[in-house]
Amino acid sequence: MKKITVREIMKFGPCDRYNVFTVFKLIKFGKTPLEILDLPISKSDKFWLLLRSDYIPIKQLHILACDFAQEVAYLNPDPRVQAAIDAKRLWIDGKITDEELKKAADAAAYAAWSAADAAADATRAAAYAAAYAAYADAADSAAAADVDIGTKQIEMVRQVFIDMEELK
């Protein structure tokens, strides 16, 4: 598996807390994506680095976005949430247009604003995750689905890298 280098990470423009010296202390002369998943850094920083087409094919990133959203969809029973995830999967397979996908994403975003019960934050997060899955990428979906399932998402990303390695 290809190692990710300090130079590569710095080209992506990390936040100020990850200057070149900090990054070098973490990865020395390079680490594989699987090794990066085990580093003592936040889940969101791992997602920021690894959920990009430089490391995962774009189609798989879209599938991950759907999978992330599916993990929290149960938090919002509004059918527009599941419809957005289903629409994205259809779009990935080329069965619906960009416009149809946008309509599903807009409906899921509206469902997020409509969530006004006692668990509003969780239901909004689920709907936003579905909206992002429908019209964004895996990194955005991971951030939107931040409902304490980050560990499961990390394992889902780990499995993608394992599967990619096995296909070689």
C-alpha cells in the first residue's frame, strides 16, 4: 500500500496545528492509510486526510457517503432522509440525473429543518447526513453524521482500504 508523505499532506493545506514539524513527528517518512487510521489524532483529521480521491476512487467515496448517512438515518424517520440516500445510490449507478439527485438532497435538507422534537439535534444530524450523502462527498458526510458513530465510520474507511489492497 502506498505511503502518504509529509510533502503530500502539506500540499493539501492542513490547519495551523499541523505544521510540517508536527506532521513529520506523526508520520516520519510516510505511513500507509491503514497506519494513519491508527494515529493518535482526531477522527475528523483522519477523515480530512484520507477521504479524498487521491486515495479512494471517487465512486467509492460516494458509496461511503451513503453508508455514513445510512448509519444515522434511523435517527430521523422522515422518509425524505432515506429517499435522499436511495437517490444517491441510484445516481452512483447512473439511474437518475444530477437534477433528480439535487431534488432529493433539497428534500432531505428540508427534513433537517423540520425536525423539531426532543431529539432535534440527532434527527437534524441524520437528515443533514442524508442531504450531504446525496449531494456531497464522503468527508462532508462524515462531518454531517457526527452523532458519536465516528469509530464505526473509521472502521468502514479501514475496510475500504483493506478491500482496495486485496484487489491489487
